[in-house]
Amino acid sequence: MKKLINAPDDVIEEALTGMELAHSDILKVHRNPNFITRSSKTRKGKVAVISGGGSGHEPLHGGFVGLGMLDAACPGAVFTSPTPDQMEEATKAVDGGAGVLHIVKNYSGDVMNFEMAADLCGEAGISVESVIIDDDVAVKDSLYTEGRRGVGCTVFAEKIAGAAAERGDDLKKTAEFCRRVNEVGRSMGMALTSCTVPSAGKPTFEIGADEIEMGVGIHGEPGRERMKQKTAHEYVQMMGEAVVSDIPYKNGDELIVLLNGMGGTPLMELYLLYNEFEQFCKAKGLKIVRRLVGNYITSLEMQGFSISAVKADEKLLALWDAPVHTAGLRWGI
Amino acid sequence: MKKLINAPDDVIEEALTGMELAHSDILKVHRNPNFITRSSKTRKGKVAVISGGGSGHEPLHGGFVGLGMLDAACPGAVFTSPTPDQMEEATKAVDGGAGVLHIVKNYSGDVMNFEMAADLCGEAGISVESVIIDDDVAVKDSLYTEGRRGVGCTVFAEKIAGAAAERGDDLKKTAEFCRRVNEVGRSMGMALTSCTVPSAGKPTFEIGADEIEMGVGIHGEPGRERMKQKTAHEYVQMMGEAVVSDIPYKNGDELIVLLNGMGGTPLMELYLLYNEFEQFCKAKGLKIVRRLVGNYITSLEMQGFSISAVKADEKLLALWDAPVHTAGLRWGI
């Protein structure tokens, strides 16, 4: 294993310290248990929005803590759910009296641990709403997951719910926007290579020099099919069809799109893939009205990409366009 | 070779189209010859700032075209200098009557072709100043280069000269700021893996499973030493010492720092490395006052990182902090 680390056991602690040093204007790292909050306290009466999950998907989630997006993020060990006490302490730390929204990617450990934290916070008198993101159309059940996995649409959910909370929407309305994103948002990924979890020391899966994994999960979970490598055009046709037909879409629909790198994919290739997806949408009568192209939800050094799309409407677009100031996403400020 | 492309010959054209589609609010791609300009014309009387070089280093340079940074960028084939007609046409397209600054990374082909373009534009009555960036302390001469290579400090040069031009500094002053950045800026990189140029179809260099290349160039050129792999701490000590001792520095100096990923390095590792560099600087009595952590000047899918540092002063910091709105760097807007 070749990695730019010291001891595998210290990766998370050292990376969190580096993140805090790099972005001290935006965020603050709390220890024992680990969670990341904004550098400033939650405005009284503002709904707080929290997410979390295993580390190794950066910038998700810590990179989305800041004005207009998350109030806190709970990083677990690499590809491992955070523990309930992380979410409990984070929830208590950022509650501004108007309740807290938990955005949870659909993995069994995450769902269970967020639920335990929500119960404990409820007993302490904090209103908590939870929204589970399960946008991955690749497979129905998977390693670590019952039902669909939660992947790229989490970025949309965090941006849109975060903007709703920031402008003063109440907890019910903020949660509704988050659920709406999940209802009309779909994703699918693929990988050229595996990733290596530092503590494991060897690739998560083996893959041939001419093979790819279509529908891969963000922890290297198996997808729909192991296949011989194809062209960018063919990948985008397959994945694009799987994503948009599942939304479902009709001619003239508008989309917010994430063309996402898995961590080890050059930006040049992501732009090339984005071009393919624009052409694909045009042929379907779909219009991309907003987009992100880059590494937003990654799988360590995995090479590959994913497509996420959410059907846009006026309300979602207003929230998408609202100012945001985080380490991973910034505009309007 | 596994890549997310169609035909290797079409990579640049398709990636440029995707880039333009993704960022049509910021930039425009011109064809035959290829160059990228801002979507709006140069303000009359504003100095224009241009850079360019081989593709495969994205977001450099096209990702830095936009308000407060470059007026145009000229992308060559992958790892190949752009041709003189690209720079000539770009210069003519963005000249606002106040002259044009060429920011040139020190590679023989780039230097020669930018020089030819500058001569042709001079004959056409456009004032051109050229600044050559040669900040890589790793080796003196290299493949493709006489003297030191131009690497990460190019990002600082483009931001700072771009801000000077944007606020209305004249050509001489804008070029002076650019030269100043090069005088007090230094860089060094390392690689865990090679990259593969699409048209070559095989890795640029071979490297053992337990080896790294210390001082690697951004095209995979050899560095100072092929060595057995070490810890992140050891890499940062070696590279940090090489960079700051060459500036040179004195106790209490302030730095603007780029902790840069080579394209295939996870953000988690870049944050971990940034922590190491902060500790290194603290021990030397150096203070990091601004920083970027991420992929800013890459080598396709190479895994590795580089450290760039420029000695800050009040004037450079004011220019650094000025608003910027590009695909790769954005703040204040």
C-alpha cells in the first residue's frame, strides 16, 4: 500500500487537524467524540442541519459545513459509520432552539446510529427530524445496505436543506425540501480501479486491467455488472439512462446535475464526461440548468465517476442559488 | 490503459467542450486555434493576463480564466506546449489597449512558442510583457527544461497578477508583481505513481510498489531521487526544507501556501499533509497566512503532492484577497 499518511490509525485525527488548520475561518473540529461545526454558533431560532458518515468521501461531509449548508458533520473512521455519541453531541452543540435535521445516507450502521442519537436528543428535549437519502439506482440491496444506497444526491440535499434552514424555514419545511430532493434525485457510479482502506492495507476489490465495475458503491461495493472497459460515451449512455428513467422524467424537465469524480479521476476526464452527459440529456429533451463538475463525494483514490441528477423546480433552484460558504462549495460570498 | 475517454485524439476537444458547457457563465472556448477567454470582452484600458501550456494539469490554466485572474488560457495537447498561433490569437482577442502579460512556465517549448507569439503581437502593435515562472527547486535542468521547471507558483502568479490587472495596474506594474511572486515563491513535488498520457497508452515511468519519486516534475519528469516509501511526515520535512530554505526565509516570515494534489490523491491525505506542513512551518518560525489545499496543478491521474510557498507581504496579500471568479478558484463574489 502506497499512501501519503503516517500510521493508519492516525489518519482521521491528522486529516481533521489539517482540515481545521486550513479552514479555521469556516469550521471548528471538536474531539472526543469527533464532530465538525461551523466556527460560529447557530443563530437563535435557526434550524440546524447535520450529516455524517464514514470518512474517505471528502469533501463530503465536513467540507460542506458552513454558512448556507451544514451546521455540523460527524466523521466516522474510514468507510465506517460514526457512533451515536458523535451525532448526539453534534446535535446538542448546534441546536439553536428550532430543532435539528439529520441527513442520513442509507447504510444500515448510519441509519441505526443516527436513530439512536435522535432518540437520545429527543429525550433531552431537542426536536429532531431525519431524512434518509437512498438515491443510488445501481442495485436494490447491497453490502452494508437494505434498499438503495445513499450517494451523490446527498450533496444536493445538504445544499438545499442548508439553504432553507439558513433563510429561516422551520424544521418541518426544511425536512420537506430534503425529502423532495431525495424523491426527485437519482445517482449511479462506476469504477476503473479499487480503493485501499488504510487500515486494510490492500485493495477493497480485485479488478482486471481491462475491466470496470458498473454501478459501484462509494465503499467499493459491487454494482450491477463487472464488464469489459468501454468508451466514455458508452458509460454515460448506460448510467444516464439508468438515472433519468428512474426519476422519472418527461420532455422539457430541468435538472441540477453532479458529474462527480471518485477521487482519483483527472478533471480533464470529468469535463469530457460532462460533455457526454449534456449531449445525452439534450437528446432526451432534458435541460441541465445547474451543474457541479468535480470531486464532491469520493472513495479515497478510486478512479471512476458518478452521475447524480435532481429534477429542478423554481423553489429548489432558489435554494440551490442561495449563497454558500464552505470548504468544498462556495458562491455568492 | 484504463481511462474515461473516447478516442485518445479527441480528448482535448471533448474536454474543452465539456468545460465550456459547465462554465458558460465564466468562459468561452475558441477553436482553430484553441484558446479560452472570459465570456465577456476585456474592459477597455485593462491589462490582459494570459497563460497556457500543455493540457493534463487541470484546473490550470483554463480553470483560472475569469474575473480577477486570467483573461485567456491556451491549452496544448496533453503535456505538449501550445503553438505560437494559439498565444498570438489569444493575445489579439483579449488586448484591451493596455497591453498583455504572458505568464510562461519554464519549459523550452512553452518559452519558445510564447516568445514567437509575443514577437508577432509586438509587430501588430500590442505591448507584451513576459514573465517566466521557474519555481521548482527539485532539479536544475530537466527533461524539456533548461534551468528550473515552472510548477505550483504559477497559480500564485496568475492570481496575483490577475488581481493587479483587474484593479487597473498598468502592464509594467502587473508584470512586476508577477516577477515578485516568482522571486519569492518556491515549489517541490513527489509522486507515488506515474500518470499515463492518453496517446502514449502506457505509464510515463515505471516505479516499484514500495518506491516514490522525490522531486518529480508535473509531466512525470525525474526528480532528485528515487527512494523507498516513507511517512507523510518525512516527505513534508524533506520537501518543506528544500522549499523554504531556497526562498530564503527568516524567522517570522509569512507565507501563502499551496498544498497541491497531483490529480489522483484523496483530499483526506492532502489535509493530513497540510497539517504536517503547518507543524513544519511553526517549528521554523514561519507563519502560513493564506493557503489552498486541493488539486490546482495536476498531472492527470498521478498520485502525489507538491508544496508551493510564496513569501507574503502586505501588497501581495491585498492582491491575493481580491475577489476572483473562475471555475477553479472563487471568492468574494
